[in-house]
Amino acid sequence: MKKHLIFLLLIIGASGDAAAQEKGPLFTGMYVQWGYNTEGYTRSNIQFAMGNGDKFTLHKVKAHDKPDMDAFIKSPFDISIPQYNYRIGFYLNRKKTKAIEVNFDHIKYVVTGGQT
């Protein structure tokens, strides 16, 4: 999480330097989005490769997500608990039809217990 925030700050800082070297502004605007999400999964095959060379596969595994929407209320400073996404984008033209975007989705894949 910390690495992602540092990366975003570097992009924002670099945009000012890049724009100063061009004749016109490199970016004509920006947007930021943050929100929660929920996911659905089909059955999956999960493969494991152990350090000692052993390999095995779990076939047709059921899984679910763990949105935990009220986790933000329970622990507001632990931002990694809920599922969330954020993106930041920079428009490349005045019509705002072209942009460069960085997007991050934090989801949780939880294997449903009791499967055989």
C-alpha cells in the first residue's frame, strides 16, 4: 500500500517537470477515484509448488470475497481491511478523450471451507 502511494506521488511530481520541458502542457487535467467493490468468482484450480519440489493442485475450488464494508468504521486507520479500488489519471488533450491512468484494485479471494 505504501509503495503504491509513493508511486502516485512520484507521478504527480514528475508531471510538473515534464510539462515544463514541453512547449505546451503535457497534462490538461487529472482525475482521482476511490471506492469499495465486491467480487464474484467461478470455481478455480489452484496449483501449489513447494520448495522441496512437490506439486499439487486443488480442483474446482469454491471461493468468495470479503468486502467487510463496516471495517472502515471499526478500524478507520487500517485502510487495507476492506476491499477497495483507486485510480488516478491524467488527461492528455483538452477534449479529455485520451488519458494515462494508474488503477489499483484491492480484492480478497477467500477459499470457502469444508470442500472435499
